[in-house]
Amino acid sequence: MADNNTDRSSIQGEKDTTRPKKPQSSSSAWDTSLSTVPAVVCYCLSSILMTVVNKFVVSGTNFSMTFLLLCIQSTVSVVCVTVVKKFGLISFRDFDLRDAKAWFPISFLLVSVIYTGSKSLQFLSIPVYTIFKNLTIIFIAYGEVIWWGGRVTPLTLVSFLFMVLSSIIAAWSDASNLVADYVSVASDGSSLVSSEGMTNDASKFNTGYIWILANCLTSAVYVLCLRMRIATMGFSDWDTMFYNNLLSIPVLGIFSFVMEDWGSENLARNFPSETRDFLLFAIAFSGAAAVAISYTTAWCVRATSSTTYSMVGALNKLPVAASGMIFLGDAVTVGSVAAVGLGFLAGAIYAIAKNNQKKMESRTIGTDLPLQTEPRSS
């Protein structure tokens, strides 16, 4: 199951600033910088691979078994992390029924997030999908304002405006490409519009936008609820991934059997014999890629810092969007390039704004500490 890279990862990777540090020589600083490169590159490649493979799987002409797809991905993810744990490379808590009952609502929310995301990718191009996912940040930010008294700084608000603007440009570019596909020029120079097929394609675009809006809303609710539940249960990233995927398997399996057609004809349409082996391999690979994203996220935060990680996450949207244009033939137009570039800029501004806000808050805490006169217990 696709991993959700949320702000909780920023809890990790914070450096200890209470003790004075020895100045680094230029050579050691250079070595440190080089050591972070593999972590950043692997994180970016994992994100691109996950998005491209999922888009490839759900873009089949007759593919309709999204719940089955997600169930297979979750099963592969659980098997992968269990095997890796057996080798002692990672650690997470063993299955506990009480923890499972408490965590089940979070897993159900994640099923909603992944399902709506997969349906979005089915109808939208990767650049448009990536750009609109930025709107999730806005919903999360104002959710934190409402529930935890968070604050939206002026620079953060500027990044939000760019996010909305990039989404509008992406939608306009999509609509323009749709019309252009069905417009031909007559010999006298007049335009002829072929309505055959245009209505169906327009309906698909509208369906895609509805799914991506639902995905943004469910993603925001998931992240906000996840933040509260992690604080009470003390789950690590690997605990979260293990329980999310394990508990989602029965939910996805039941939904698949109840809501999807398991007849032989439909199975043949979804998994045609000429591409069946490769398609199943791609589905299994995407499940393993989810594990890779979880690992590289933790590695990136550990090797750099939470601030650098947030910046990488923002800047990574550009290669993810470009991957759709390069590997899957998504339209490369002035509008699509402008929308991707503006979304990239919005993400960078947002990362800078959050970094500045964190520095201001740390300075405020630092100035408040000397005012505490109560003696510490030994």
C-alpha cells in the first residue's frame, strides 16, 4: 500500500542542539554532504517508481478491480516487512489484538485514502494528480488551526495561493487538451468540433477531479487522526506501516468480494492473458515499493534532517510529475509545464515557510527557558 509521507516524520531526525559542537573541517563536512546523497536519491526514486507503477496498473482499458489491487499490495507489504524483520534489519512490535482494535479506524481511513488515490490516477494524468495533491497540505494546515491552534504564516499563505493557482492552470490545460483532440480545421479555415467521444472523455475528467478532491479530504482527515493516535499509542513508523497494511487486508478483501465482479469474463478483462504475468509482477512490485518508501523516508530523515526532508519532499514533486510525461506519454504542453513548475514553486515556498516557522518557535522556546526558576529534581 502506498505510503503516506506525513509531518510525523519530522519528529525524527531532529538534531541535539543542547551541547556545543566542534567545528567540522571542510573535508568532513564534504564527506557528510556526500553521505546524504544516496538517501535523498533513493527516496526520490522510490516515490517515482511507486507513482509510475500504480498509474500503469490502473490505466488498463478495462481495469476495474481496484480493491483487489490494493489487497494484493497490502499483502506483499506485510510479507516484505515480516521477512526483513526476521533478518533483524528492522524492528516493530508484534501483533497485539488490543493495539489492532485501537488502530483499526486509522487503517480504515488509509484504505479510503489509497482507494480514492488509485481511482484518481485511473482518470487523471500523473502531473495533474501530483499538482492537485498539494491541496491536501492546505486542508491539513487549517485542520491543525481548528483542532490544535496552529498558525498559518503569511509566507505559508502565499504558498497556498500558488498551490490553488497551479491546480487551476492544470485543470485548464486538461480541458484545453481535451477540446483540441476533437477539433479539426476545415478547408475554409473554420473549426469543426467532433462531439463523438468528447462527452465520454469529459465525463472521465470530471470523475477524476471528484476522486482527487475526495482523496485530498480523506488524506487530510487521515493525517490529522493519525497524529492524535500516534501520540496516544507511541507507534513507530514501522509499527504504523505493519498495522496499517495488516488490518487493511480483510477490509479490502471483503470490499473486493462484495463490490467487484469476480466472474471469469471480468477477470479476463482485468488481467488479459497476454499481459497477465507482467501485470501481476507490477502489482507485487508496487507493494514492495511501499516498503521501500517507508525505509527511504526514515533513512532520508536520519541522514539529513527533518527540514531537509521536507524540502526534498516538496522538490520531489517535479520529477514525479515529469515521470508521467516521460514514461507514460502524458501531454507536454505550455499549460501542463507551467502548472507543474508553479506547483514545484509552491512546494518549495511551503517548505521554506515551515522551516522559518520552526526556527521562530524554537527561538521563542529558548527565550522562555531562563524564566523558569523552579529547581529541577535530581
